[in-house]
Amino acid sequence: MQFQSVAAKPADREDSGGRLPRPRRRAQILLDASSQEKETSARSFFGGLLTAPQVHLPTRSLRKGERTAGRILDTAERVFAEKGYAGTSLRDVANAAGLRIPSLYNHFASKETLYTAVLERGLRPILDMLTAESAREGAERELLVERVVEFLAQHPSVPRLVQHEVLAGGPHLAPMLDRWFRLAFHEAETTIRALPGARRWSKEQIPLLVIALYHVVIGYFTLAPFYRAVIGTDLLADVAVRRQIRFLNELVAALLPDA
């Protein structure tokens, strides 16, 4: 997939919501411009069908424009995590990425478009993992934990970004976060219910178990910068991440025993 130039005209300016005053905007920016898309569906427990692109990693080298888009996403992920949606402007992202504003507009037409792309890249792979596991006869619990934690270790700003916006409770972001969290919690519940150990928990307790596990997994990464500054231990170091994976597998095994 190639980028089409949507460079901003000199008169275009970012408004308070980060939008450009023209109808043409890119609603879907994927984590990689050369990625191929195919639609995949998951039925929401609220009814209706939720769809999102399934991303495949490229097998060829990236073009310059694609590398720039990835660089913008990497930078935006970090800046949004530090400042939140409301506190971040496209100029902040452009400056941090070492780009001029028109160069950023070539790839992302508004702050909302860029933020949506960051969420897409950060959350879609996790949803795909959960969906794949919930569809299997016997969920491979340990492999799922390892994959999720390893992915978050590669994108440690994603948990901080999400946590920042959840705590801020911004109404502007509610539709975007609502879309992802409904599906994520539904898939997590479906995966847990498929495990033999889920029988020890009542129907009403399963959602509470999902929330508890969510905080254990996400909290590890949101706390990492503070923990390093205060305690001096890097929770994102490979040895620490492997230790966390072993701990989580033992914790899940105790909460959801096979027999």
C-alpha cells in the first residue's frame, strides 16, 4: 500500500482538535505503509459486527515515505504517552520526529487520524492474539501470555498511552477507546471461559478476573519508568521481561488451574 500525498496547503492550520479544514483525510493509517490489509471480523457481545484490518508484516524493504510514516508513529506513540491526547499537538510530534509540519501532513491529515493510527498499531495485534486463542478448542495459555507481554515490551508506551487517556476520561476520545476496549475485554473473557479452570469462577466473576489480569499486565509497563527512577531496576530489560512472563504464567495457572 502506497501513501498518496495529502500535503497541507499554506493556509491550512491545525485547529484545537488537531483537524485540518478540508474533507479529504486519511481515516486508516496502518502500522506500516507497506502492510497488506484483509478484513477480519469479530462479533461484539453488544451485538453487531466489529471489523478491523489484519496486518501482515512486509517481506520487502520499506520505501522512504513508508519509513517516515513508521518514524512518525513511533514518535507519536511516545509523545501521546507522555502528554496525552489533549496535551499533544501535531507540531509536538513533528518536532520530536525531526520533521517539518508539511511532511507530517503528507501522511496524517489530523491529530485524530494520527492518534487512531497509533491505537491501531498498538492494540490491533493484541486483539488478533486474543481472537485467535478464543477461537481454538484448547487455548495455549502460556504462549498467549508470552506473546502479549513480548509485544508490549516492544511497545512500552502503548500501555502508558492508554492508561493516560483512561484516567483523563476525555469525552473526545471515548468513541475510539470504547471501540477497542469492548472488543478486547470480550475476547479476553471468551478466552478465559474456554479454559478448564474457569469453572471455579462464577459468570459474574469472570469479568472481574479479566479486569484484575488487565491491571497486572498493563500496570507492569505503566510503572516501568517510575520504578526504574526510584528503585533503579529496568523492568523492560530482557531478563526482567522473561521473569515477568514466568510470573504471569504461574499466576494464571494458580487462578485457572488445568484440573
